[in-house]
Amino acid sequence: LNMSGGKWTRPNEVPYPNVWKRYEGKREIEGVKPVFLIQDVTEDLEDEIVEHMTTVFLQDEPMCKAVGMAEDPVSLKEFQDMWRDYMKYKIALVAVVEPGTSPYPARVAGCNLLGVTNKSDKVDTSKYKGEAFQKMVQTLEYMNEKAKVFEKYDVDHYIARFELGRAVGLPLTVTLFSPPSTQWMGGQCGMETLVELDYEDYKDEEGRVVFPGMPHKSMKLMAGWI
């Protein structure tokens, strides 16, 4: 989750839309190995991506599950609106199945809705009305405050992924990882842990654990030079 302030724009010299990678899947599906394209999100894919994020991401992401994001209609609408806003900046990525390489009709295999965070951004968490979504935004702001990313790395902007960041001239990638599997992958990519916070220790003003019943010990805010 990145709260994009809207001040950054994709450089005109970076081709759009662009296919960043093409690779063959490792497992066969009905005797065929599908081929995946990692590419920029285009307008014709927006509805399918919002559906994918709603029915797949929200059902699997541990922090979203803990706060009941999918069961909170107001929060769900705010999250979906945020996803659509991110896609306007032309830096969101999607993995699509190359036509003719899979027996399944679905095009979207996965997506990464990226945002650019600016040093001057001020996020007003009170404008969000959904309880679950507000908890997520407040958590990200809390972790960013503790990490002091801009001061530590002396940058004005950062993004959430490497290859696209290099292409558009952004120097730093920062991501909040919730499960250990993604934290491990971040470390494998050369990212360092800025802040680690145990879920049981993160409580609201009434002393209640914000993310109850988490299957993992802690969240990590991690960063790496691009």
C-alpha cells in the first residue's frame, strides 16, 4: 500500500504501454506451459484488475483479512477507488497470460498496483471513512514515520519496485511486507529492514490489537536502492 500524492508523472521518454518481461511458466496446465507477460496496466484491463484484487488479493493478504477488509463495504469501496487512482499514473504492473498459451480464459495472473511517494506528501487519514481501510492507512503512515525513509536515504521520491523504478528514474523502492515469505523475498532482492513491528504490540488508542489473529509474528517495512 502506497499513498500516491499525484505530484509525480511518468517521463514521456519511457514507452507506454511497455512489456517489461516475458517468461514461460514452470508448470504445465493440461499439457501446456503458459507464457506470462509482465507489462504496464492499460485501461482495458482496469475492471479485470479491480476484480482480481477484490476476489484474490483481499482474500489472501493477512493484514486485510485480520481487519475484515472484504466484509467492510465502505473500506472496500475506498480500496477499489485507490486502486483505480493508482492505475492513472501509468506505473501499475500486471502479469497477463499470453494468448494461446493456456487453456484457461482468464487474462490476469497477478498485478502490482504501484504508487510513488513524494517527500512533500501529507496523508490525511481522517478523510477515509471505512474502519478497516483507515487502519491500513494509519499503519503505513506509522511505519513510514518510524522509518524516516526520506531522511535516511536523502531522496525526494520512492516507488515500490525495481525495474520499473530504474526506467522512470526513481532511486529507491520501499514496501511494507506482512508475511515472512515476502519479507524473505525482499531480503533476497537486497532490501534492508527499516522497521519491524510485532502484530501483538501494535494496538489502537483503546489498547486493542489492530490486526488480531495474525498467523505471523511481525510486519516489516523494507527498502532498497534501485
